[in-house]
Amino acid sequence: MKNLTPKEVKEKRASKRDERHAIRLAKHIGKWNPKENPGATPDAYKTVFVGRLNYDVSDDDLKSEFEFYGPVVAAKIVRDEKSGKSRGYGFVQFERTADFKEAYKDADGRKIHDRRIVVDVERGRTVKGWHPRRLGGGKGGTRLGGKDVNQRFSGREPPVGSSARGSSRERERERERDYDRDRERDRERERERERRRERERGGERGERGDRDRERDRERDREREREPRRRSRSRSRGADRADRDDKDKERRSRRSSRSRSPRRR
């Protein structure tokens, strides 16, 4: 028997390890069938995959974030079966296809709980032969692929006329646009939540709000009429003073006539 060199021993061990891994991977791939998953969303063609989530994000947080694009049917975080902890990704299904398309185009690369996410279609039930990364598939670092076909920022379009990463100035402008877009999104979400809370209150609260608004409008009208009243009151006061002066003058003339001696 030929003695093996240390390098050959290392290569032989690596080969056996790869064989065992391939056998184990093939067994898991055979068991993996996302179409029969009872916990999946009802409609795969209106569902987006959300990855790289903060581990503190809950189902309600995920639903609240994506309701910005439209009504959400279901939002589910995938969790470990034993510990119940989040595995860092989930799925969101929309009621309308238009909202699903808008979320796919716009939500990729935004931040949830200070962590930038990746958003893609649910490929497990919509793409034939697709396997997740843990089973040897996946797209790579982002939904467009690995480092050779994408930038560091998830799902972002490369700078015009740049074949590599782009200039630092262009990346800075991109970050500023992202920041402004995130702030505008947050403000719009807050306004939508406020409108939803107002609708949910309804009833007496809504009637009270109508009365308050009507009272405010009446107060505004009163303030507009106030200067006119003051001007009218001033003119009336001036007229009254003139009349008083005339009355005094007439009385003084009468009294002077009464005191003067009559001629015989």
C-alpha cells in the first residue's frame, strides 16, 4: 500500500466530506416541497420574500411596514421549530397584484428596525427547480446575484456609465436619496396610521370631532366678522356723539332765549 502524502490525505478527507454532504443534501432536497407547506401564504403569486430581517421584527411589525403599499392578507416570519426564534426572513401576501408589484420594485433595500432588507418574489412555489440557499440554491448576496453582478446596496441600479462599483460621490448621492425616501415613507406611514385610528374610533368620537371642527369654523367666521363690528360700533359711537353735541347746542339756544327779556 502506497503511503499518502499529507496533502493527499487532506484531499481524500475533503472528498469524503463532500460526498457525505452531497448525500445529506440530496435527502433534504427530496423532502423539501414548499407547495405542501401548511404554514405558507395562500397565493404565491401575490407574495414577496423578505430577507435579512432584524431578529426582533415580529409578524405585526412586518405587516405594518408593508401595508404602506396596500392591504396585506398575511405576513409571516419564519421561525425555528425548536426554539421559536426568528430565522431572519419571512413572507408577505397582498390582496392586489398591483400592490405586490409595487412592493417588489420599491421595498428592496429599505430599512426595517435599522437593518437593510432584501425583497424578492417567492421563488419556491413559482420557479420550477428552485432551491433555497441552505439546499445549495439561492441567488447570492442579493436578489440579482453575487458580487460580480450587483452592488453592495441591495437591488440598486448601478451608476450610469460605470462598470464597477461607481464613484464615491455617486454612492453618497444614492445614500442621500435612500435616506430621503425612507423619511418620506415613514411620514406617510404615520399619516396612514393616524387616518386608520380616526376611522376605527368612529361613533361618538367622530361626532365630537365633527362638532369640534364646526365650532372651529364658526370661531373663524366670528373672528372675520369682529373687525366689521368694531368699525360699525365706532361709526355708531361717532354718530351718537354728533347727536349729543347737536342736542346740547339746541338746549343751550333754548335756555338763552328763555333768559333774554321780552320786548313790550
